[in-house]
Amino acid sequence: MRLDKFLKVSRLIKRRTLAKEVADQGRIQINGIQAKASSNVKVGDELTIRFGQKVVTAKVVHLKETIRKDEAADMYTIISEKRVNED
């Protein structure tokens, strides 16, 4: 599954266009390698996403094309969430 689609379906990022912009800015890594919006995501991959002052690391658990809102969080597990100071 494409990275931008996974981020939208899992609701880590609400909109696919926003997910594409974040990836194009180089703020997403898959298994430590900078990712594009078109990069493929597989079960077991570790995503690191930088949201402004926060860095979230999540592991992909399930891949589904469509999912209900209340089940979206089951697609990943949060490994770490830390604040980053940009001085």
C-alpha cells in the first residue's frame, strides 16, 4: 500500500494530500530511510513522522484498503512519541 494512502486510512494524518505534502518535505521515514508519498508500506515496517515539535514512531500492524474510524488505530502501534525542540 502507498504511504500516503496508509497514513490517510489509518488516520495518522487526516487527508491524503496532507500526507503527500509531509512526505515530500522529507518528514517521514520508513525503517530509517526517507520516504516518498509513493513508497510502499508493508506489515512490520516502522514509520517515523515529524509533526512540527513532535516525532511519532509507529509500527504497521495491518493493511486494509478501507476501515471504519473506530478500528483505524488497530492498523498501527505507537512505539514512541517525543517532543523536539528546534532552536
